Amino acid sequence: MSTTPAPTHSLSPTVLHRLVQEGRAPRLLDVRTPAEFRTAHIPGSCNVPLATLREHRAELLAHLDEDVVLVCRSGTRAAQAEKILADAGLPNLRVLEGGIVAWETAGAPVNRGPERWDMERQVRLVAGSVVLTTGLVGVFVPGVHLIGTAIGAGLMYAAVSNSCAMGVMLSKLPYNRGPRPDIRRVIADLQSPR
């Protein structure tokens, strides 16, 4: 079983907001999906979805020689990104404590786009729907309730392993994908002045 270790370095939303206001903002990499990023993101952040970061880490390293703060919804994917980049040799990494959720809770500014359901909410909807449906159908068809039991076991494993197979599957839906990030565009964004 593979678990993601806690980030070695983190940065609170309050401290990051102060750095941004003082014009000393580190490079902000938002590792959420493009759809999540379009819904709400920290001004000046660059969207490098976790899958893109994983696939193109060698190309990205040449453009990340400064302090980098990794951002996701709550900190989990950012911690995974930190491990990937640290293993590739990037030293100046921090994770935004509590992610974009904590950033917004702190009253810090966000750029907003069309509202979309975040991945966690989608997982709860799908898992709950499957459990409810199989529970009801199971009254009439013996054994169907075991599908709901399997979903429950999967959710428990997701909590223990800090990974979510259902979330990975849902992230592949067109609703969540949006246009696939072009690595050349990501690098151009990283090279542009903040």
C-alpha cells in the first residue's frame, strides 16, 4: 500500500497572502484539473495538473529554479506533486496548507470562472448514488447490495491510502478534463513574468 507522506514544508494561506501583497510571491503551481482551476484559482498561479506534472517533470524542472508553492483543493494532490518534484531534484518546494479551500476561507482573493462541482463532491454523489440504488434494488434482487458494500470498502481504502480510484476515474470524464494542457503552453506560462 502506497501512502503519500505529509509535506515536509508548508506555507499558511496568511503568510502566502502577505508575500503576494508585498510583491514577493513565490511561483504558484496549481496541480488541480483544468476544470477545477477555471472554477477558482489564486491570481498569478499556473495550472500544471498533477498528471501533466508527473509526465513532464523533467521538462518543468528547468523552469522552476525559484521558490515554488504547490496548490490543490485541500493539500493532498499538492503533497503528491511535492514528492514527485522533490524526487526529481527540485529543492525549494512548499505546499499551501489546506489548499484553495483554506485560501478562500482566509479571505484571500481568487479569480473565478464558471462554477463546477469539485472532485470530492462528485465522488460523494456517485458513491452515495450507487450505495442507495444497490441498497434499494437489493431488497428485490439478492446479492446486489454487495456492490454498495464494495463501494464502501473502496472509500475506506481511499481514506487509508490517501488515494481515490473513483476520483481518478471521474477526473477522466469530459466534464472534468477540459482541454488537455499543452506542455509548451505550461512552460510559456512559467516563463512569463508574474
